[in-house]
Amino acid sequence: MIVSASYRTDIPAFYGRWFLNRFRAGWAKAVNPYGRQVSTIPLRQGVDGFVFWTRNPGPFLGVLAEIRRAGMPFVLHYTLTGYPRALETSVIEVERSLSLMKELVDTHGPRAVVWRYDPILATSLTPLEWHAENFTRLAARLEGITDEVSVSFATLYRKTERNLAAAARAHRFGWSDPPPEDKRTLLRRLAASGAAHGIRLTLCSQPDLLTAGVEPSACIDARRLEDVAKGWGLDRRIAAKVKGNRPGCLCHESRDIGEYDTCPHGCTYCYAVNTRTLAKRRHAEHDPDSEFLLPPPWLEQGDAPPTLL
């Protein structure tokens, strides 16, 4: 089994102590965000590896070292976009991100990190031409550090549109959803820029936008985890099946232990947060000694010891 931690929130940046406590315990509890069922998810026994999603792995470096000592491979999806503060309120600076990404690769190997330039958001602050230039600058800095960049265009859910509209009023910018052919044109440019620096461009779950030089991505990638293990001198065979979450998703099957509305980074385009105020409040309510990242308020405490599922 592969554990995802987490596409719902930034566990390495904000919840590292909790994850370490649960890793040492060997399990964590998580709530299905749709059916609200509670599951107990193993974090040691039967786990093939971990996929982490983050914008700031700095607070998590020691945790990664402990996971590696346990002989469990991991991959980090590391988001680095370099957007203006009007769009990304409190992410770490680009230079710090670049330094951390290099440190991770130097320590854990070139297959352990995937760069995410995601989502691509078209605004008057970041028009498509800006993305072409910004991406090329970042790709040049990341040559020899990562071999893949995963991208997608922002999906404008109702909450995303609401948050973008509020930010646009506050910071006086406009935003739009470009037509598909404009998106494909940009993707071809990004793919060429990435290839010039040894970085393969993959597209996350938007099969209608696939174009020359662009491949579909598998964010949860058992083969990459095997490569990481091999680089550490370990022999791993991960028998996970491809089980995408939506059309065009090539991810291998995994279990996620995160919670929506708990990441206080303040990215205006985030699909996982209704409002930053709510996320900050829920982050403040977090107990690193809990079985849950954030226990649901309706759940009775004091249950019997868990049975691993």
C-alpha cells in the first residue's frame, strides 16, 4: 500500500510532528471527506512507500531521515511556482525553495523529488506569456536537480472563483480561464523549455489538453518509489494497481491521511481550502498527539484500540 500525505493539505510544512508521532505509532486515523467514514490507515506494516505533497519541506527534513532509516521509500511532490504574493500569501521564497529542493536530491537521490508547477493560473499578474518566461527561469535553475515537472491548469471550482474574486478586489487584478488551444500552446512551450534542461513535462488529469511533448502524469507512481528504493540500495517490488481518481489520472492506488481546510498557506487558487480564515482556525485547533490530523467534531472519543485496515 502507498500512503499519500497529502493532496488535501501540506503535512510536511505544518504537521510534521503529528506525522512523526503517527509513524512511530504505526497508524493514523483519517476521515473520508465524502462519506465521513473513519478509517485506520497503517503507516508501517504493509506500507510500500509514501508520497508527500508540500511547498515547504524544511520542517520535515528530520522526519524524512527517520522514514529512510526505516527502509521506506518516499517521493516528494514539491510545488514551486514563484507567483506574486497577491496569489500566494505566505509560501516560502523561491530561493529557499530551490535550496531545499537541491538539498533533498543531494540527500535522497534524483528520483525522490518531482517539481510541481501547479496550478497554472491566468491572471493579469500572471498572463500566459509570464508563465512561459517564469517557468523557463525556474527550469534553468532546476536543471540536474529534478527530472520531471507536473503541471495542470487551475480548475475553477465555486470556492476557487469566490476566493479569486475576493483577492482580485483586494489586489486589483483580473483573472480568466483561457481557451483550450491557448493552454495547449503554452504547454508545448513549457515542454520545450523543460526538455532543454533535462526535465520531462507531465500533465495531471487533464487529458483533453495533451499535446506534442506532453505526457500524462502519475503523481502516485509506484515505479518511481521503486527507483528511490533502488538508489538507497534496497530491492522493492510494489504491486500497486493503477487506480486514478478522475479521468486521465494514472496514479497507483493509495490511501490519503490528510484533511481539507487545514492548510494556512493562503494560496488564492487552492481547491483544498474554502477560506484561509477557516484553515488557520483549524490549524490552530490541531493536536499533534491526536490519532487524527484533525478529529471530526461529531466523533465520540475513547473508542476501542484500532484494527488496521
